[in-house]
Amino acid sequence: MRSELIERLNQINREFYSTFATSFSETRESARELEVILPYIAEGARVLDLGCGNGRVAKLVARHRRGVAYLGVDSSADLVARCKMQDVGRKLQEAEFLVADMVEPDWTRKLTGASFDCILLLAVLHHIPGRDVRARILRQARELLAPQGRVIVSTWQFMDNERMHKKIVPWSVLGIDERELEPGDALLNWKRGGVGLRYCHWIGEDELHTLAAQAGLKVMETFRAGGRERNLSLYAILSKG
């Protein structure tokens, strides 16, 4: 995919989260559906939450795990500001939030020397345009992973979810030629607090295995959970190969 198109798709999502930070955050208040990740987070773990959004994972970890050192990273300055204002990690011994855009190749420069026991990419990779970029981000996650650590990935299965599939709108509304896109790329609408658009890429189990292999990661386990239907997201637990 052309770098100019990758940047345009990324800008679509930047503008969405800048415009709809409040209404988006309101739909992500509860972290109950994320409790499925708790068995993979030990007490005292160092946790990196990539795409932390409004910090609901920090709240979840604070309630259920002691002694966790948590770092939340998101490209949306508005959402990170909300995390800090709400002090969502106040019950954690150590909680920080950082603005960084994973689409930028050098986003890890702020984390030099860091190592994490658990790295979360929850509902994140499918918002990253370009298969090479997605693979690179997973490689960077591997580099930040402790030897016995785990990467937890979740991706929306919107192509086989009737409710989500209805949100897909044609690329022509933005004047984008879909022949330049990758198979699985889609434009999803948002109708809360206004009308917005988000770029999303369908990552099925086959692609998830391919991405993991390209990053030098091993798929330990996969399962479906989340959403009203309790199967909206495909989860994968990854370790160093």
C-alpha cells in the first residue's frame, strides 16, 4: 500500500478520535468484557497497554491485580488527557500514560530499555492501515516483551457480525479507489454524538497467524469473546517463538 494512502487512512482515524473522544469514551466505560485477559496478567506484572483509549484496562487491572506497573499508550492526545484527568490508574502502585502513534516507525524511542511481561493490543491492529505496518508493530512489541512474557491481541470480526457489518460504508464517500486498498479494508460509520468514519481492517485467524509468524511470535491460544454477541473479537495469546 502506498505510504500516502496509509497516511490518509491513519488521518481518518486521528480525526475520528479527536472529534468523538467524549462519545467514544462513553461507550467504553465498562471493562467487564475484558476480564477474559486477566488470567494472563500476574500480580506484580509490567503491563504495556497499546491503544489504551480511555484507560479502562488500567481500571480493570487496579481492581483485580496488585503491584502492577502499568503504561498506557495511545495516539489520541484527547483520550490520554482523559486518562490523566480521571486518574484511572490511581489504585495501581505505578501507572503512566503516554501519547505515541504506532504508525510512526520510531514510536518506541520513548520506551528505550523498557521490558514488559504483558503487552496488550486490544482492538488496535485492525485500525492500523497496511499489512507491513501491522507486522512491524508486532515485531516492535516482541522487542519490548520480556523472555517469558505474553502479547494479547484482539481484533474485531466485523465481517461475520451482522450488527457491525451494517456499519460498512463505500469508500467512494471519501473519493478513495478501493482497488488501491488491501483485501479486508473497510470504512465503518459512527452515529453517536454525530456522524463519523473509521478505517478498519478485518484480521481473521489466518492473517493473525501470518502476522505473528512475521513478527517472530508464536500463537499459544485463540478464542472469541466480547460484544453483545460475546464473539465480536478474536483474541490471540502470543509468546516469543
